[in-house]
Amino acid sequence: MSYYKVLGFECEPFSTSPDPDFLYLTQEHEQALTNLLIELRLKRGLSVVLGDVGTGKTTLSRKLIRCLRERGDFIMHLVLDPCFENEYFFLVSLIRNLGINVEQYCRTPFDAGKPTMLDLKEAIEKFLYQKCIVEQQTVVLIIDEAQKLTETSMEMLRLILNYETNQNKLLQLVLLGQLELHSKIVQMQNFMDRVSFKFALNPLSLKETTEMIYYRMKTAGYTTRSRLFLDESIRLIHEVSKGYPRKIMSLCHRALKSVVMQRKWAVDEQTIREIVNEDVNAGWLTPILH
């Protein structure tokens, strides 16, 4: 039997996988999601969400995709690792994942398997026109880990954002990246000028940390009235994690395993201190506790 079933859960409550069902919407996360949905519905073009490692950007992107799928008139593609040798391979990847038949949209034939850059751009532009204007759909490209984009890839995205009608952009682009993405964007003034919505996710407060822990427990099927995490343990979890959701979940996961193995009834402060001391002794963490 899995450790979480021993404690009364139906599934693992503190997985670090980006499951949108387990996304606790803080005020910031909800604000980011709501604004993204508005920007995409209005076809404003480029949105940017920044956040340090472990602040919930990837899970937010999955939540966004789920919301868009429920609406039914969106075509979406998610890029998880935007590392491409050059702009040609970037366009090829985009075309392949959007299911674009290059020959269908090009005016002149080309050698099999070797479309030119002009062919690729023309195919993308005509595909976007067909889907957005003729079929009245919205094409959304979501790029996670966008700080990995090269300058040439960002320039290619800027050019694609130029495909527009008098009223709307044909491609809706959402970039989610670590804080260094900001410096890349501000160095490209022509790109920065196209940002319609920008937002930065911050670590959680103690109150939000508490609410997230119990939200995830409830989502995982925990119905027992007894408090599995004592207040002092949550305060210590917040102190150690500095409010970063991924670190919070890692600590909670390890704490629950410790509770099961030690046959305790709840996670107390000592449980968290023992976990932290293990990491300090192993060299994974610098001493931060008094």
C-alpha cells in the first residue's frame, strides 16, 4: 500500500508534476490566469509571465491549456524546451506541431523535404489566416522555459507576430520563463513593444503556503478532520522553502513519508527539522535554522 493511502489520501497530494487539478490559485496565479484568458480572447498577441524556479509557471500553463480546451475554438501548441539550432529548425518544429502542410499553403512547389525559409513563413502566415479569419478559431503558441529562446528565435517570433488583420494578431503567443527572460526582452525593443500583458509570479506568503497545503490535501481526497500538519511545522516549511511551491511540496512529501515510517499522527516541527538537518548534513542545504 502506498504511504499516502495509509494516511487517508486517494492519490499522492504533493507530487511536483504540473497537474492543473492541484494548482492552488493564489491571488497572483488567479490574476495571471484571468488576464491571460482575456488577452487570448481579445487576440492581443504577446503575453509574458515571469517567475523564479518553482513558482508554478508550468502548472499555470497546464491550467491555461485546460481552460482553453473547454472553450473549444482554440488551437494550441505547447513548447516545453525551446532550444533550436537556428530559426529554420524552430519554424520546422512549429509547423510540424501545428500540423501545417507546407505544400498546401505555398504558391510554388519545392524540392521534396526541403522547403525554404520563405516557404515556411508563407505556410505559417496562410495557415494562421485560414484558421483565424476563415474558420474563426484562435491559434495559441505557449512556450515554457522561454528564457532558453535564442535571439534569432525571438526575432522569428517577432516577425510572426506581425501577421495580423486591422483588428487582431493572427498568432497568440504566451511566454513563461525565469527572470532572465526579462533582460532578453528589454534588450530587443521591437520585441518588448509587442508585449500586451506582462506579469511576475512571486513566492507564497505563510497564509498562502498553509492554504496550498490543505487545498492539495483536500484535492487528494483527505477528509479526516484531524490536522495532519501542525501550525509550527507549516511555519518552518515556509521558512525553509522561502515560499516556493515546488520546495514546499518536496518538504511536505518527505514529511508525510517520515510520519508513516515513524508512526506519528501528524507532521510537527521536529519532523521538518529532521528533514532539513538531513539535507544540511548531506551538503544539499546550508544551515538556516536556529
